[in-house]
Amino acid sequence: MALSDKQLMQKKIQACEFTLTDVILYLDSHPNCPDGLEYYRKHKAMLEKAVADYEKTYGPLTAMGVCDDEKKWTWATTAFPWERSEN
């Protein structure tokens, strides 16, 4: 069974989050490693882009993703990401 575009985007976000968690643990014990810091910055930017792309297409992934310019609080008034249909 092929994954939908939404599922592929979710997998990319999960992979980015896993990578960031791993590099954060590394940086906890190697805080002055320039390569580790650059790796962190690169993958943090990748995560931010992946989340922005997802939210542009499917809506907020977390409450932090609710747009500031919306006229009302939409996080709890629409289906949560795990409740939304694949379409």
C-alpha cells in the first residue's frame, strides 16, 4: 500500500525530529563541536520547512502552528491532525 502525500510529509517530519533529538543528545556532551552545531542548524531548518509545508497544505500540526493573523482560535475548533481525513 502506497503512502499518501500527507503520510509522506508526516514521515519526513518524524525523521527530522528523530535526527534533531539525536544531535541534541550529542551536543549535550559535545557543546563546542562546530560540526555538530552545523548539523543541528541544518536539520532544524529542514524540520521547520517540513512543518511549514505540512501546515500550508493540511493545517496546524500543533497548537503552535495556528496562524497569528486568524480572527479566532482554530486549534480546538477543527479536527486535530490525527483526526483529519487523508484527503
